Amino acid sequence: MSCNSSDQEFELQSQKINRFLENVDHKLVVMSGKGGVGKSTVATNLAVFLSKQGYKVGLLDVDVHGPSIAGLLGLTGLRMNTVNNQIQPYLYTENLKVLSIQGLLEYPDDPLIWRGPVKIGIIRQFLADVNWGPLDYLIIDSPPGTGDEPLTVAQTVTGCQAVIVTTPQEIALADVRKSIQFCQRVNMPILGIIENMSGFVCPGCGSLHAIFKSGGGEKTASDWGISFLGRLPIDPGVVTAGDAGQTMDSLASHTKEEMQRIVDRIIHQRPNKQKGVDSTMKIAIPLAGGKLCAHFGHCEQFAIITVSNGKITNHETLNPPPHAPGIIPNWVADQGCTDILVGGMGEAAQAIFRQRGIKVLCGAPSDTPENLAALYLRGELTDAGNACDHDHEGHSCHH
């Protein structure tokens, strides 16, 4: 009798989990092969940066033995409430909900001495009995390694993809290879690899210095046929901000820019799944001589390509207004575009596009708009970083 009852409860809980997951567009679990590589810092900032671009984001900390999400967001000591048998996550901002085991502890430093079945149960409860609401992204911070927590996520969160965090050292990369094989064995796709602590940002001059042999994360990604999402340096400002419960978006630094590029690449991995948009997209491409123009602010024309259900349904060529700071980005947005492919672009222009909800892919090659759109739709164009060294709105690179 008790076994039947237990089976029924498990099935009912599974149904609740599935109903929740049906209302989540993208599920990402942030993993690492070993501890100390900055995985939780990366997970937290991914969630914050996505939420600041208008996405509804849930950040779930399933590292029950070493939860750090609450501390990174300045939420330590805040207890979570339960209303109508539903746990209420922290409402960090209007677009970001956060859940950590710390919010259920009487004292933040209390250890949790739990075996596997209890941990599996609490993770399932965090998916079934929490008032998440519909989400564009669910970011799950998993403890390092390949134990109960990531296995439970892989087996429970349908459609989940892994983001693997490493540092440049070989000892970390060896453990990353274990994480890759773990994902392969449990049939969980890997969205990409992020190399953290890649170089050092000098607090005095602000310049970036290579203190480790870099490139290991990118080479590992290439060797395994996995997307490389980008590098984040060791930045004393990040440490100071994290200790103060603040995130990278509070910084004015190279690190903030790199995190933004990583987030943009994650968004572009799924170009047909746009926030607030069905399967229709409008892609803008600046042109000169019929091909992509590297000088965004001084192009001759714009190709506007409409895509429905993954297929190009319309292609028009428009003349932009005369160049002036901020004019062309807003004009592109006024055409109803959802995406823009460029060679390079000033930071101010990128900021306008982000404010208007348009996704920017930098580093696109010189090619015809038809070829570029086809590559983008197949996910074969990745953000190569901003080649632009001009800071003024609408201007682009000096080649």
C-alpha cells in the first residue's frame, strides 16, 4: 500500500514538473568538472544579463552542499515563504526569480548532511512546488562533478542543455572532458564551453595580462566539436562585487563586455526561438556593393530578410536615413527587425539595439545577405566579438 502511494506521489510530482517545464523555453544547466572555477559566478551573471535584456529568467541553485547564489546576489539570510503549498522564489527583479536552499535554512551556515535520495527529492521539489511562472530561460547552477545533482537535472529537466565552465589549466580541462562524456552518456546536449580566469585585469591600468596558458578551453571545445562561448578574465572588480552581493553588470570593465558577448552568443545559438516572437524573424544586414558592409554606420543599403518557420519568405532592400549618432539603429528597429548581422559595431549602437530588443551578431563575414541569412538560420554563424574600435553611435570599424 505504501509503495503504491509512493509511486502515485512520484507520478503526480512528475506531472507538475512537466507542466512547469512546458512553460520554459530554454533550460540551461551550468556545470564544471571541478570546483573553484567560478561556475556559480558565471551562472549568476548569465541569469542577470539575460534578465536585463527583457527575458523572464529563473535561477535555480541545486548545489545543496555549497550554495553560493544567494551570497552573490546579496540575498543571504533572506527566508523564502510558502503560499498555498508553493515555495515563493526571491523576486530579485521583475524579470529574475531566484531559488536557493539557503532560503530554507534557519542559519545560512548550517551544513546539509544529506545522501543522494534526499538531494534528488529536493531538486524535484524545486521544480514541482515553486511558483516560477512561465520563463524564457531557466538557469540551473549545479555542483561540480558528475554526481547526483547533475544526473537528476539531466534525467528530470527535459530539453536541458549544458554550459560547461573551465579554467585554462590542464587539471581543470581534464575534468571538463569528464563532464563532456557525462553529457554524452546521459544524452544531454552541450550548448558550449566558457573559459573563466583567462588572463588578469590589472586594477591599476585596467589592461588584460595573460598569466596562464590560455586557449585550452577553446581547443577542448574544437577537439570535441562543441561551441566555444568565450573567455572571462580574473578581475578583482568581480571578486569585490561578488562579495558585496553585486554582479558584473555593475562594473565598467572588459569583463562586463565579455559577459555580454557570451550571453549574446547563447541567445544566437537558438536563433529561431525569439523572446516575445513566434517563428517569424526579420534580419537586417548592412550592405555595400551587394555584400555585408563592414562599416555599419556608412553602408549604402540594408537588406531586410523576413523568415517564417525557418524559411526565407521575403527579401527587400532599403535605403537608410543619413548617418547621425543613434539614427540608423533606431531606424532599423522601426522596420520591425528582430536581428542584425554586422562586421563590427560601436558599443553605443549595440546598446540601442539591446534596448529595442534586437539581437546583434558581430563578426559576420563579407558575403551576400542570402548566404549570411542561411548560415545564421542553420546556427553556423557565431558572434566572433566586436571588431570595432570606435565608440561613437552608429560608427563601425576603422580597417
